[in-house]
Amino acid sequence: MSDTIFALSSGAPPAAIAVIRISGAGAFPAVERLAGAVPSPRRASLRRLRDAGGELDRAIVLVFPGPETATGEDLAELHLHGGRAVVRAVEVALAAMPGLRRAEPGEFTRRALEAGRIDLTEAEGLADLLAAETEGQRRAAMRTAEGGVRRRIEEWQARALTLSAMVEAILDHSDEEDLAQEAAILSDVRARAASLADEIDAVVNQPPVERLHDGVRVVLAGPPNAGKSTLLNAMSGREAAIVSDIAGTTRDRIEVPVTREGLAYVLTDTAGLHDLPVDQVERIGIDRAREALEMADIVLWLDEARSPSGLAGAVIEIAAKSDLSVPVQGDRLAVSGRTGAGVAALWRHVGEIAAELVPGADALALNRRQRDLASQAGHALGSVALEPDLLLVAEQLRTALRAFDRITGRADTEAMLDALFARFCIGK
């Protein structure tokens, strides 16, 4: 039998209300010791909480019998006054009871996973929801936490399981079937496996959800004294970079997180690019600028010359000192970081590109772990059409099914689970 755990599940005191959750076989006896009696299930009841030292607080008490609870166990909630002393006194009283202990980070959610109340994808979505800072992050996390990924994986898994059953039936009764019927069934299996593989690949190749969490990387690049730092400050709305008329002021990368219209961005100012660095420090700065360009999702190129070929990200070519009446050549976007002219138009252009780099509002957003496993499943299903041996076809289908199980957490390692739940707060 697992321990009974408790933790503060609301925000840190002081606050108007503090909620302590208790989960496990000892939850209701703990409530009885503190409140004198266990209230009716799922009915809020005002009770005086006491221990051997006297009254602790007047609190709202709720109890939820398992297994129909968030953790699958008996669960109780104590809604206390949110002062530090009140919370501390109740926690001390609970910790003194035999069989009760403080919860580890994410332990409530881990018990929900182990009880089958949620699957691993929903737990990952909940972790992302707790960490969400932008509207885009919140929407994607909500879809996953509410089972969007799980439902799609279960659909894929059901289709692969049907194909596996068809192949296993041929293997089990090959002596009883005529060759023509066996060939027709196998042809159907191959076609349906290929169709499912294409469907999975389409999802895997969608824009990665990590860009929602980490931010779309926008790198400002060009020669020295091109106006990069001034533009970075104008786009971020604060003095994040030192601005000077002296060429080469920026010697290292400067990264500034910015949120606009529900999307996270990381703006990166870089050292001026040229072929004759004057010292070792400037040479290192130029190397780091080139590294930033290799990782960029969007490059803002500030130079009269065209941007170099082979840049990884989408490129917006900018005439960055439009306030100085410098003629704008070609289709470069006229912007003045000093006066702010053109900055709003630049942000609109950046936003249009960024919208294509992140998952759509209704897209199925898989994280890196889920994408890797879905890709394995898709590859195995795609191989079904190429395998001449029926036994190898059956094994490829089993490989796909194992990958689906690992996505939802039916088969995975303790180390991976430990890493996931370490991201959670104590009371979740």
C-alpha cells in the first residue's frame, strides 16, 4: 500500500484561501482526526480543525472517495484561511499522523497516471500548462492535457492493431486459407498500413510545438554599425542593448524574450559581420553571430547588400536607418529603430512568417519525444509494404504498436517519468 500524501496545492501564502490536498488510504482518517467527522462525499462542509494543541482553523472540508478521483485514491481537500501560520500548523498536524507524508513534486499527477486516470501525453500537457506563459502555449497545452494527443494515438493504434490481427490470423491459419484469399488480405494490409504511415508522417512533419515554448528565434544580423542594436531596442520596447555610433559596440549575442499576440519570440542581437576582425574577442563575437544565424527561424538582415545565400531561416531584408533619408533599394523594408517608423510593419511581417512556423490553432502538437516515437511507428508501418516475408510484416506491426504504447505511457521507463514529474510543483 502506498503512503498517504499531502501538500499545499494552491499558491504560496499569504493568500485569501489555501488548499491542502490529501490523497491515499489515510486521507479520510486524517480528516476525521482533524475535523471530528468525515463530511458527505463531494459536499462542502464548514468544520473546526483541531489537534492536540487546540483549534487550528475553521475550514471548508471536501472528501472524494476513490477510485473516481483525480488520483484514483480517496482524496480530501482542506480549504483554509491563507495565512502562513495557519498553513504551517495544519501541515505540522498532518505530518505527525502515522502513514502520512509530504508529497514529492508531481506525485499527485503521477498517481493519477498510475491509476489510469490520465495517460502520459495528458501528464505532459499538464506540465506544459503549468509552465505556459503565452496564449499560444496555453492553447496547445490545454489540447494535450485534455486528451487531444491521446485520442489520436489511440485511433492510430486501433487501426494498426486491426492490421496486426489480420496478419496474425493468416499466420495462424495459413494451411486453411486458399492462396488467393491470403494474397488479397495481405494486399489490403499493405495498402492500409501505407495510408496510416502517410497520415502519421503528415503530423510528425508539422511545425514543432517546441517553438511555442522556446520562442521563435529572430536574429538581427549585418555588418558593424548597421543599426541592429537600435532596432532590437525598438522591437523589444526597452534598452536591452548598448547603442553607439562606434562600429563594433556589440561583441557578443544579446538575447531578449518578447511576447506578441500570444506568441513567444527570442530576439538576438549579434556582432557585426565582416572579414577582418581586429582582435580575438571580435573574432569570437563574429563566430557566435554565425552560430545564431544557423539556429535562426527568422533573419532580419540589415545591410545595403543582399543577404548571403544559404541562411537557415526566413529572411527579411531591412533598410534600418530610414530616418537618415538613405535611399531604399529594391524591396527592402524601410525601418527606423531610432524613431520607431516601420517597426509596427516589421512586426506584422515577422508575425506572418512566425504563424507558419508554429502549430496551427487546431493542429495536433506533438512534443519531441512523441514525434520521435510516432516517427518510429510511421517508419515501421511504411516498411510493411516492402517486407516480402509475412513474419517480418507481423514484426513491423508489433514495432508500431510498441511505439504507440510508449507515447501514451503504457510502456516506458521510470527514469523518463522521474524527469517529467520533477517539472511539477509539489502540490500537483
